[in-house]
Amino acid sequence: MLSNSHIDGKKLIGELESLLNEIHRYSDTINQYVITSSTDLDGTITSVSQAFCQVSGYSKEELIGQNHNIVRHPETPPELYRELWQTLQAGNTWQGEIQNLSKSGESYWVTANIEPLKNECGEITGYIAIRQNITDHKYIESLTITDELTGAHNRRYYNQILQPEIDRAKRDDVFLCFLMIDADNFKKYNDTYGHQSGDEVLKTIVSTAQSIFKRAGDYVFRLGGEEFAVLFRTENPEKAALISEHARQAIYDCNIEHSGNSPFYRITISLGLMILDPTETYIVEEIYKYADEALYKAKENGRNRIEIHKTDNEIELF
């Protein structure tokens, strides 16, 4: 006959086995469905979950031992990573959205919660990250801020980000530039060549602008009709004028016939440039107004040119 202590021992073992099985099931679930990774102090990957492998397209063998920038997207602003590392090295948790690049070259978005791992002495020994795939959410979001015809950002997005970009330029002590662009005599083009051809011209203006303003932090907008805008940052006003002139020349060099646009007889654009000094304070509504006035002046002065809104620090016009 078994003693009570023997029965209690078997019961305890059974409970422990049940608990271990539950832990294993929980661990397997995390491994399969939660995008996790850990790194050493230099950002070298030391462990990853299967979910991380699935979303990135890399195997564990390909990831472990590699730096985390193996999934870094080239369009991610360097400032984001500087802020991330400064936060972590200070011993704090970083939270935010990151765009990554899979092994196949496809981009995906995650929300990340990254925190330092510390030993008994409170010293940081590495970092652990838990992520959630939000690619579908970002895609739906992009539909609400994108012009359907041209693929440029729409006016709604311009209204959303102008003030944050002004604030960011002030913090970084750089010039924020607002460039307004308008296709010259575009109504005549539509009347002569048809609206379908007109739509192709609008797409060309956007794709050309995007090929020039392609740095992280550059934004190309279609504000409506044949009116476009670009937000970009630069270290000095002279450089802003030069890159804007490059955009004007690039459209001119497309050599798209436009018989109603005398004396050029091709598609041209007029541009109005407003350069925001990081030491000054601006009213958001005035930025559009001043750039629009400069654009109107470019039209009055013969089209196919740039005019720059004058400030106290006057800039020579082309």
C-alpha cells in the first residue's frame, strides 16, 4: 500500500510535468506568432523567433550573428536610429514604428518595443525587441494620404505633416523648403491633347520630382489639379534654389510637346519657393500664401522659371 507521502510526490511530479508542458506550449506559441529578437550591445542578433524569420524571409542561421541592419530599409531616416540608440544606451525603452526590408526586397512595417537587458549590477548587457506586423494597417493608411492618379502625397497629408516638419527642422537647425509647382498653360494642353494625355503629364511631373527629391524626409504632394508642392530640407538657401532649378530643368528636358505653351512649345513648370529659417517663427497658413505669391510672380515673369519669396536675407533669383 502506497504511503501518503508517496502519493503526494507523484501528484507533485504530475503537476510539474503539466506546468512544464504548459510553459512549452506557451513558448512555442510565442515563437510562432510573436516577432521577437535579442541582440548584444553592438546590435548583433543573438536570438530570433520563428515569427521574425517568417516576416523577414531569413532563416535563423542567416540572422543570428548578423547586425540588425540586415533588415534595415534604405528609406528609414537616420535620425530615427540615432534617437533609438540614444534612448536604449541611456537605459530606457524605445517604442515606435519602423519600416524594414525582407530578404526578397519587400518592405514591411512593425511597431517595436525595444528595451535594454541588464545584469544583477544594473549594467546593460544587450537588448530585446518585441514587434507587431502593421504592414496592412500602413497600406490602408497610405491610401488615405496618397493621390490616386499620380501616387504623390495628397493635400490631406500635407496638412498633417507641415507643422511637425517645421518643428523637426527647427530642432535639427536646418532650412525647411516649401516649393510650389504648377504646369504652365495646362488647360490649353488638355484642350489640345485630351485629358488622358494630360493625366500622363501629371504623372510625369510627379515621377520626375520624386526622382530628384528622393531623400528620407523629402515629400512630393499633389495639392490639386496641375498644382504640386515639395517639402525638403537643406543646410543652406543657395542649395535649395539649385535643387529647385534642377527640378524645373528636368521637366523641360522631358521635351513633351505643348503647342499652346508659347514660346517654349513644350511642357514647362513655374515654381514658387519659400525657405523657412530655423531661427524664425512662421504661421502655417502664411507659408502656402508666400509660396503661392512667388509662383504667381513666376507666371507673370514669363513662366518656366523660379521665384523665391524674399525675406530679410534676400536670395538672388534665377
